[in-house]
Amino acid sequence: MLLIPCQLARQYPERRIIMINELFIDVKDRMNKAVEHYRHEVSTIRTGRASTSILDGVKVDYYGTQSPLSNIAHITVPEGQLIVIQPFDPSTLEFIEKAIIASDVGITPNNDGNVIRLNIPSLTEERRKELMKVVNKIIEEGRVAVRNIRRDANDHLKQSEKDHDLSEDNLKRATDNIQEMTDEHIKILNTIQEAKEKEILE
């Protein structure tokens, strides 16, 4: 947890301390949301390994309501390149099949009348290279988003210093705290990238 130095508490009214604390909380929240957004973007990239996450965006027309597939079926990965979809209501099997075909999953479902199977094709070397570039692009967008949040926060702090609401020393402490949060979230993005690249290469 980031704390405002005691010197700041002595030097400025309580409302200004609250303002800076709220800024830190807002920055952390925005950075967390940015990381989660790009984590989700990366998770939807289909590799040669089966993962239930590739079906996250599939919506099924369930009696007039667009329902997430995971709400109306049990989805498992019994093998490295196989996904099995078992509907809770057998009458929805055709609806699920149509939804998968209409989605951008890019895999033809195999409906045997009881369950739907998705066979995940192995990646070619060329496709692996393409996916690595896509992952790198997404994560770089995430890094830029986090740095933009840092820039906005620092601009706000500099304006406070300019308005004499913040001393130069406390401006330095506050921007150091913002930088620590930035480094922490970029490190998380790098970890997400490394894990996805490892998955692509397997």
C-alpha cells in the first residue's frame, strides 16, 4: 500500500492528502483494468492447444436470449487438442452448434447427437510466427495503455505542484510511487506475453 509521507500530512490540509491517496487508488484501478483487458485479448488467441477460453465470446440463442455458452453447457478439455461441450439441456445442441459455426472461433463442430466436439488443429510454423507477432502487438498496446495512465497521473501531480498544492520533494515521492505501479503492471504484462508465447511454441 502506498502511503503519503508524514511531512506531507504536516505541510498540507487533510483534503489534499485524501486527493493524492485517491489519485493513487484511481491509477492502480485503471492499470489493473488495462492489464485484465489485454490479458483477455491474449487469452482469445487460438493456439494448437485446446482451451475453453476460445469459446468465451460465443453466445447462443437460447429461446430468444443471447446466453454465454458457458451458462448453458459444461465445457471440458479431456485431451490436449480436444474440447467437449455437454449441454445442460440436450435440446440446445443444435443451437450451440449453429452459434459456434457463426462465431469467429474458426473450428467446425462435430455434433454426435449428445455432445459437441471441437478438434483443435496443430499450428504450422508459419502460423506460430504470425501468432507471436499478434501477441507482441497486443501486449505492446497494453504497455502503452499503462504508460498513458502514468502520464496522466504525473501531469496531474505536476499541476498540483505548479498550483503550490504539492512541494517539489513530495512531487518526487508521488511520481516515484506512480513509477513503481507502472513497473509492476508492465511486469505482469510481460509475464502474460511469455506464458502465451510458450503456449504457442508447444
